[in-house]
Amino acid sequence: MKKYNIIPKNLEECFIELKKILPEGALEKFKNTKEDEAVVNAHFGLGIWIRNEWIRNRPGESQRPLKKYFSDIGIYHPDDMSSIILRSFHRYLNSKDIKLEQQVNYYQEYWEKVKEER
């Protein structure tokens, strides 16, 4: 994907921008693939693009708005952020409840368990 100048500030803005930049066929394929499979399949393609273009700061740049949005709700790892975006977008396209709090809790519990095991 090409460089993109618009940086969403929240999930709703992500959905708007993803619908603009993804070709119709890609949107339909993503929507019609089982949720877990769609998220895993997109992790190293669209997910990397989301992390590089929307989440990761560039040298000399202050914190990106989308990264701040996720930090404010307790999500700190770029992979977790992009996975939440992808899973939420899949649910949005399929008119399902996004269950953001449940997704956030999943990643917070995961990292808490990792800390305990160390």
C-alpha cells in the first residue's frame, strides 16, 4: 500500500479510512472470511501497514493520535492495537458488536500473565 497522510484518531475513523483505501474486492473478502482467520491473514499485510502508517511514530514526531487513543484505554503494544483495529473492523463490516472492552481486557490479561511468568 502507498503512503497515507490521514491518521485516524479512534476506531470509528479507522473504519472510515479503511473503507476508503481498501479495494471493494479486498473489503468483501475480509468481511466474508471467518473473523479469526481474517485477522490472522491480515496481520502481516494490512496489519503492518496500519502499524507503520497509523501507529508508529516517525523520528522527531510526537505521539500519534491513534497510539494515544489506545494508550488511553490501556493498550500499549502496536501488534495489539492493529489486531483490535482489524477485529473491530471485521465486526463492524458484519454489523456485529465490536466488544471493545472485552478485546482490551484480553490483551491486558495476556500481558499481566506474561509479567507474572517472568
